Amino acid sequence: MREKKLTPRQRRTHCFIGLGIFCAIFMAVFISVPIALYEARHQRMRDARWREEVTEAEKLVSVFTDAMNGVISTVYAHEGLVMGSIKVIPPFNASVEARTKNQNFPGFNLVASYFNSSQHLALQVLAPGGVALHLFPMVNTILMRDFLNDYSMGSPTPIQTVDTARTAVLGPLYNSLPSLNALWQLFVRGSIYNATRVADETRVNFWGFSIAVLSLDSLMDENLRGTHFWKNEMEYLIYTTDETSQRIIPIRFSRGKNLTDEGFRKFIETGTTRSVLGSSRAWYVCMRGNHQDNNPTKTTIALIVVFAVLLSILIFTGGASAVLLCLKEYDGVAHAPKVTPFALAVIGLCNAERLWELAPDHMLVVSERLAALQRRHIIRHNVYEAMQLHPYSTTVAARSVDAAVRICFSLIEELQSQPIDEPLRELLGEDGSIFIACAVHWCMDATVRVESSSDTVRYEGPDLVYCGRMWMFAAPNKVTISRAAREMALQMEGVQIVPLASVFLRGVEKRQELFTVTNPQSKRLAQASRCAGERVGPTMQCSSLVTELRQDDNPLSLGREAFASASLCPVNVAELRAAASSVSSAGLGKEVAEVGGRRGGNGVRVGGDDSPEQYLPDGKRRRKHSSQSNVPKTLIELLPTEAVEMYRLSMDESRTRAHSTTADGEQQGRTIVKGCGHGPVTRGSTTVWNIKKARPNEKNSGASSDTGHVEDSHEGDIVTEAMRRPIIPAFVDAHLRAIFERHAVILDFSYNSVRTVVFYFYSAFKLLLKPLAAPERNNVFRRLVIAFGIPSENVLEHLAVRCVLRYIRQSEEVRSMLWNREQQMRLRSLAKSAPTSLVMVDSSSTNPVSEDSLVGSLTNCPAEHGGPNAEDSWRDGKTQE
């Protein structure tokens, strides 16, 4: 499977992404490597310092913890003393005097003195009912203080201590009891109950508190000797935090002078911190070595980052400049014409359809090469690629005719000097050569819309349709221009303008003159034109109703003019036959076949549309109508779109009625498309012939039809009728009609003839591609756009129309092949029955004609006039003679 080539924008995006990733990696490496090397150098020093800090911090925490445990043990000792000597439980909410009445413990001083001799206790208190009654040492200002209603020590409150029956540790507190010789104090408060079970420890059995105060100042003075820490090059910070503001409150700092809150936080961040009381109280010890690591400072890191970023930006800028220079994307919108008038050029392959059928794999390679070549020339000449007007073609909008013509010249010259069709010629020989048709028109009746959302410019209007239809008559490997473009091309230097033809375009009433412009000094242009002329064939001459064409003219315009002349000024049948007979049948067949291959369309019959029946006697015509009345059922009803078809239809009907010997019913016409090329059906390939209503007892009779329609011999059931006449939504029908008109440049049947089949094709493709995921659907659309030469927008609608046209063409190719076979059989029969000469009666007189005239007539008969019983009808006619 062929890989999809990246567009310049995609390649540039990928390069930018790769360059950005490289710069990001470079910047990360440039920043991280110096820092990593810096840290690796001092990793051992850092580990050693951390171990020393952890050791000293944990040692100091253990000292504080041991002292606190000693205080708690003192509180428990007091509780045992009280419970052994308790006599009366004081009332809970009574006065101070009532709560201390009859409360006396003589052994308290002895026990308190024992504990005070070994610990840093600043105060020991027994408080019956929460009132300080026994103190050691005695402090008169604290005596009889009500600790039950004192909430200055923080949480937990005394009432919470009573209710929970837990020992409360309060602090460290700064000078909570000013009378004590300690600025930083730690309180331990325990509740004493007259109960033997924990469940009975309630307010009813509450006796009082046992309180012990630890002097942190004396404890720190004893353990924080300066010589020890200076010897180990350590700094310490013992601190607590405010519960509400989380402000750091230093208790003891090694430097003596306190820092700001920010300084303390920085000290803590760079040191090792341990909690003394865990998460219950905010009491911390922080240790930090005096000699800090040589870690990169903020300034150093900032310099490294800035230098790395600047270097990365420099690398990215240089790489991006190189990418933009090498993969510069062309901005066609900036060069697109924004107002009228402007020049429009349609460039496309003449024989693309046939080559796609003969060698699709090789044509894919050639199409990609041609698209890349056209893209390079569009960028070189600063023009804009507009919306596609034809399958397998490119539409270019330029601000001047000069630019449009120059791009066509350069494209033809490069294709001539550097052919891209080698794969096709290796497979098909000379038939694989590609030819470029270029049509340039100076658009004045057009509308320009700039769509900022999609960053595109849309061109609409009659002149765009005119240019698209004009391209069908463009000469191969030459630049064809209109009369409006010719007026602007006359200002060009070094070019030669010669007339090409005078043709009728669909939708235009008057005859349109086309010209070819070439550069006489360019040998490549002359060689390309000469090669195309040799492949197309000899020149056709017609002096009756058709303008004389030169060797490089488009033979398709020959038939178009004949039809247009008939539609504007009807002539008699004899004049049409005279015009047709002036052209050699052999040369015409060859030329028409070549043109059908060039445009992807069928051949065009020249000089009117007379049915071959007029050259046969009456009996032969009657038998022929009878033999071809059996037609298959179809959903396609080819209706003529212009007056010439209706004129030919009425002319054939009148002629048939004049020469018929029986008048059993009204004869009606049917339009059938004959195809002998490799493209959509053209005007000239549409032939009108008649079917009459047969009598009930007549053999080979068929169903009658209205003019231009096919009617089945039976109505069919409801399902069949529903399938033949589906309900098509109005917006879908209008959309399909608009797209059909874009493809039906030279077709002679209307959209109404094929609307049902177009709708069925569209619905089938829509249902077929609906289950696919979005990436798969986009891949299928991309392949369909390449294979069918349709625009990338509205893919399903364009595909439906193209498939219908291809279906009609293939069906008519089969009919054409069968008709040719019947003609061969007819000629053999004719040679056997009349080996010397043959005389026949003309349809308009009794003058005999030669065998050569008969053979020429039969050779130029359309495919549909043979029929399956053509040989029998000829024999019957011969018998009647």
C-alpha cells in the first residue's frame, strides 16, 4: 500500500515539533547537568551533616522528653498521695472556701521536696476542687488560685480535663505564672477522682487537680552548653508556633539574637527539625550545621537557566529559519484576485478517464507527479488554485491573462522536456501519452467571496461556467483563450494568437470564437503541439454548416456547431445529409474516437441527426421499429435539455409517420445514449428513435412510452414502484442537481432523467461508508478523490454523479459493440445477396444510389439503430423491394 505523502505544512509542522523537542532536551540537559554535578560533588558532605543534625536533634528531644516524663510521674505520685488520704470530696461549683474546707495533706511537702531535688520543677501544686491549697515551694501569689476556672493556659481547658480524665500537658507557655523564676514553663495537669473504676471518673467523684510546672529555662541551660555545639559546628533553634497565626515563637536560639519570621523559616528549611511532643503540642527542636553545603544558590540557578534558555532559543531560531527557508509554504490566498475582473485557467488531462480505466495503478503515480508539478508552477507564477471545475483538472485564478497563459506555457514545456508518463507508455505504448488542455478566460461577470474561516477564496458566476464549458473545446498541448482573454492577450509580448474555432457553448445563445495562443520562439511548445496533432489525426474539412477547422482544432466543436445550427436555424434533411456526406466516414470515425478519449467523452456525430431509417425503404423501417420495441426496464430516462433535441425528435416522428404503411397507434420517441468512447455521454451521442404501439396480435411488440420516457409493459407491485420513485428530500435533490450541472458540461440529457439513480448511488455510498471510523473514512475519501478526479468537498455527491455517468457510458459501450457486430453481419449478408451491385430507393425520392452510398450510410449509423433483429429487417426489406 502506498504511503501518503506529507504536505509542506505537515512536513514543516513535524520539523518544528522535532526542533522544539531537541531544544527542550538540550535546555533540560544544560540545566540539570551542572546542578547534578554540583550536588554530586558535595553529596558526602551533605550526608554527613544530616547525620550529625539528626543525632543532635534526637539527643536534645530525648532530654526534653525525659524531663517531661519525670513531671508526669510527679503528678501521678501526687494523685496516689491524695487518694490514700482523701476524706471529703469538695463540691464542684462551690466557692473557693467551700472547696478547700477540710482538705489537708501533711505529707505533701516531704514528697514534693523529694521530687524537686532531682528534676527541674518550678512548682508543685495540690488543688482540691481546682483551688491551689498546697504548694511547693510556697508562692503566696499563687496560693488559693482557682485553676478550675482559669482558661489562660490554652487547650485543653480545665473542664475538658475533668470530663476526659486525662493528664493534660500545657505549653511551652511564656511566663504564664509570673511569680515563678522561669520564663518558659511547661504545665502538667492531672485530674484526681475518688473512684476505683474508670467509668466512675466523673464530675461527681472529682476531687481536684495535681499540677506540676517544669522550668524549661533551667532545663535548656543545663543541656545546651555552648562549647558542645560550637565544637560540633552546630546551631539550634527551640521554638513553638502560634495556634492561630502559625507564627514561629523562638524559645531558645543559638545565636542569641532572634531573627525575623522569614529568617526563622529559612533556618528551619535548611536544618533538621524534630517534634518533642509529637503532634499533640507545638514544641520543636531544629538543628543545622554552621557550614552549609555549596548548593547552587538562586542566583546561580537563575544564571544557569537563563543561559540555557537563551542558547536554546538561539538554536531554535536558527533551526526554524532553516526549516522555513527549506519548507516555505506558498500562501495562495495572498496572491488570489479579490475583485473582478480576473483570469481563470482550467488545466487538465485530455484522456484522463480512459487512462484511469486502462492503467489505474500507473495512473495514480502519474497523477501524483502531475499534481506536484502543477503545484510547483502555481507557486512559481504566484497564482491561486481555485475550486475544481472538471474531473482530473486544476482551476487556476490569476490577476492577469499574462500570468494565466505563462503558467500554461511553462507547464506544457516542462511536460515536454521532462515527461512524467513513462509508466503509462511502458504499459500502453503511444496510447499512454498524456496531453494537457488549457483554457483561459477573462472573467468579468463573476463573484469573489473571501472566506476568512476556511482561509479560502471562492469564485462563482456565469464566467466560471463559461470557462469550464470552454475547456471541453480546448486544443491539446495548446493554450486556448476566449475572445475576452484575447483582448488582454494582445498586450503580451512574444506571443502569437490564431483562431481555433467558432463554437456554440451550452447556455450561450450566440456563437463563441475561440483562439489559441502560443510562443513562436519556444521549440518545446511547438514540439508538444506537433506531437498532440499527430496523435489526434488528420484534419477534417466540412464546408456545409460547420466552420472549417485546422489540424490542431478540437473535433468536439465540429459536432457542437452542427447541433447548434440546427437549433437556431432548422434546415431540411437533404442539407444535413449533404453536410454529413462531405466528411469522410473513415477520417471522421478516427477523429471522433480520438476526441472522445481526450476529454473522457464520447464521439460526436457531424452534420445533423438523421436516422439511418431514411435511407431504407418503408418496409425495412417498419420491421425495424417492431424489432426494437422490446426495451428493458430502467430507472434512467434520458431527456433532451436543448431545443435541438426536441426538434430532432419531432423531425424523426414526422418522417417515420410519413413512411409507415400502418397506423395502429400513435408513435412515440425514446432518447437513448450511444457511447463509443471512454467518458461521459455527449450531445452528439444522443440519438432519438421511435417506438410505436403494437397491435395485440403483432409479433415482437413492446410497451409504448411518452416522448422522451420509457414505460414498462406492466405497472409492477408497490415495492417496485416505491423503488422506482423514491422520496428524495428537497435539499438533497437540489444539492445533487447543482453538482450534476457541474459535470454535465456537454451532456444532452437533464438531471431529471437520472435523478433516481444518482440518489440511489448517493444513498448507497453514504450507507456503505457510515460504519467506518473517521480516519478510515478520510483515507477512503482521499483515494476516491484521486481515482475519480473529484473535489475534496462533497465527495459522496460528486462520486454518485460520476458513477452514474460511467454506468451510462459502459452500458452504451456494450450496445455499441453489439451494433457493430450486427453491421458486420448485415454487410456479409448484403455481399452474399448482391455481389455485383445494389440499388435502393431513397426515403425522399426514387433515385437509385450506389452500393458505396449504402455502405457509407450504414457505417455512420448510430449504435442503437441496429437492434437485435437488424439482419432480419434488412432481409425483409430486400424481399419487399
